[in-house]
Amino acid sequence: MENFSFYSPTKFVFGKETESRCGALVKEFGGSKVLIHYGGGSVVRSGLLDRVKKSLTEAGVQFCELGGVTPNPRSGKVYEGIELCKKENVDFILAVGGGSSIDSAKAIALGVCYDGDFWDFYSGKARPKKALPVGTVLTIAAAGSEGSGDSVITHENGMLKRGASGECIRPKFSILNPQLTTTLPAYQTACGATDIMAHVFERYFTNTTDVQTTDRLCEAVLLSMIEETPKVIKDPNDYQARANIMWAGMVAHNNIVGVGREQDWNSHGIEHELSALYDCAHGAGLAVIMPAWMTYVVDHNVMRFAQMACRVWNCKMDFSDPKKTALEGIAAFRSFLKSIGMPINFSELGAKESDIPYLVKTFGLGETGKTGGFVQLTSKDVENIYRLAL
Ligand code: NZQ
Ligand code: ZN
């Protein structure tokens, strides 16, 4: 295991009707004028937005609002939010929604405290150091942004999807009420489940040895997802299954399962080009890319893949041919994704083979560049993985 420090100071308030506490929580973290930031209308239709406003009003917290965040959130909404916050003297941003609303809120939080263009943090020109405090009321278990110090935004100029990371954008609090996720369509639920599993796999495939504790934590999250996801696809109102998935989504990405080990993250980078170009759901893109990536890199450490196959997918170890076991595990992952309604190839996703050169180019490795923790990939490897996903 490698040395690490782990500091994850988000306050999580979990359970039924907990959104009623958001006003008090904003006050606890020093907010007096809030920007409520939300997406395309699900929180309006469900009545959640009204309940959030009621809670803020009861706590004596002033607010203004900005809705309209799209999935794969765009820079235009961020610029709008920064301007509004400055005009209204906002001192706290409350995201009500999924990863997209939360990531957009984090970007606004950074932009308000910065003299330059907020995109500097996403293009790698500047490092996040200061931001307005952010809180969240989560409505979908997926991205894990409710507990992460990450934000992913697509710039409309060039449709580049890029991430920024920093402790200052980790939410001060997150309200996780599993009841709020019962209105999700089955497809969106499955996209979220795929993303949660992908966050674990990005950490599970590592070159670091002697990481039993985090290996076992990863496997526990994956096993729970395999058990609980079909339940909510069948019955969207299964509260206990929704609750387990919601907590899994947070655990999968606040890095408690990834400390002390090298991580990969190439599947995410390769997927982000798909969701930037086709505006598909991030989880759906991962369902197409991650099994292809696994197949492409399996030889790098056959025994690690065989371990996944046996411990997560209940495959029987073939000691005479461990690669066979490893491939069975990857096939089991793909079948699971298919069973919950995920696309598993380019055409099911609506992606085109002819776009592969463009995808590789925007991935932006150049001729000699390499990326990834578990296996270092070149542009040619990235192209091969897109082709494997056809
Ligand atoms: O916009 P509304 O109307 O709210 O509808 C949303 C949206 O259409 C809908 N939805 C959310 N909660 C709902 C609901 N519909 C009915 N009932 C509910 N309770 O679901 C759709 C997707 O929402 P979105 O916020 O886009 O989902 P998700 O949480 O999957 O976020 C995806 C974004 O997060 C990024 C992804 O790349 C993508 O842009 N990621 C962020 C990460 C982070 N910040 O740490 C890490 C991830 O790996 C990921 O890259
Ligand atoms: Zn993800």
C-alpha cells in the first residue's frame, strides 16, 4: 500500500425527507444568500424545489435561483451563474439535482472567486484554490459529485469535456434522500449504476500490491450494486435498494475505496469524448467503453482480472488457464450491463465509427503522449479501444 492522506469533510445527511434540513445546513456552513442551481425541471415537477425554498425561508436564508443545467453541463450556464452570483452577492451555492447540477455549481463557485476565466481550472491553466461553499440535495445516485472534489464541464467552444479537481469544491454538506430517486426513469437509474461501478473499477485495477482492505471494499460495493440494481429497475419504489445504491454512489467516489493505490481513469477519459460529442449519458458511454478497455488491457495483469471474475462475478477459477477466467469476468460484466438496459456497443449508443479519428484527436494525447495509471495508453491504444467498442 502507498502512503496517503484522506480528508473528506463533507457532512452527509441521509434518509427520508432530509431535504427539509437544507436551510439549517446552509446556515451551519455560513451561508446567508444562496444560489439554488438545478437542471431541466425534474426538481420542479417533483415539488422538491418548493420544499427546498420552504426550508431556506424557514431558516431565514435569502436565495435566488438558476435552473436549466443540462446533462453534460455546459460552460454557458456556468458563465451565467457566475454573473448572477456577483450581481446578487451570493455567498453559498446549493445544487439541487444530479452530477450535472452539482458540477455546474462547483464551476460557478470557482468562477466567482477568480478574476480570470473559470475555464482555466478545466484547461489545466490554473489550480482550484478558492471557491464559494457548495451544498447539494442529490436526486440521482451516479456521479458521486456529492462527495467528491471534482467537477466536469463541457466548453461550448470546441465541445471539450474536461475536469477540475480541488478540495475547495468538495461539498460542505450533501443531503441524500433515496426517496428523491424514485422518479428516475429506469434507463437513467441504470446509467447511474454503471457509473458507480465504473468508479470502483477505475480504482480496482491498480499496479499497487498489498491493498487487501481497499480491494475488499471495492468488491463489497460492486457486489451490492449487482444485487440492488435489478431490484430498482424492476420496482423503482424499492426504498431500501435505492438507499443502498445511493450510499454506494457516494462511497464509490469520495475515494475511501481508492486510497493508498494507483488508479487508472482511462475509461473515464475515453468516455468523456463520447458524451461530449454525442451528448449521451456518461454511464451509457461507460457501459460501451469499460468492457472494451478491460478486454484491451487484460494481459497487463491477468490475475487481477481473474480475481475480479471470481470474487465479483462468482466465476470458477481455471488455474490451468487464468485468462479464460479473466475473460469470463469481463463477459459477466457486459451481460450485467445488458440486463439492466445499457448499450454495449457504438451503434446502440448512437456513436459512429467514422468519428473515431475525431474522438482520438480531441482526447488530445498527441503522438508521444501517454495516459493512465494501470496501463499507460497511447493515442493508438485509445483508437484500438474505440474500435473494440464498435
Ligand atoms: O435536469 P433534470 O430535469 O433534473 O433531469 C435529469 C437529467 O436529465 C434527470 N434526473 C436527475 N434526477 C432525477 C432525474 N429525473 C427524474 N427524477 C430524478 N430524481 O437525470 C438526467 C441526468 O442527470 P445528471 O445530473 O446529468 O446525471 P449524473 O448524476 O449522472 O451526472 C452526470 C455528469 O456528471 C459527470 C458526468 O461526466 C456527467 O457530466 N461526472 C462527474 C463526476 C464528479 N463530479 O465527480 C465524476 C463522474 O465520473 C462523472 O464524470
Ligand atoms: Zn463517472
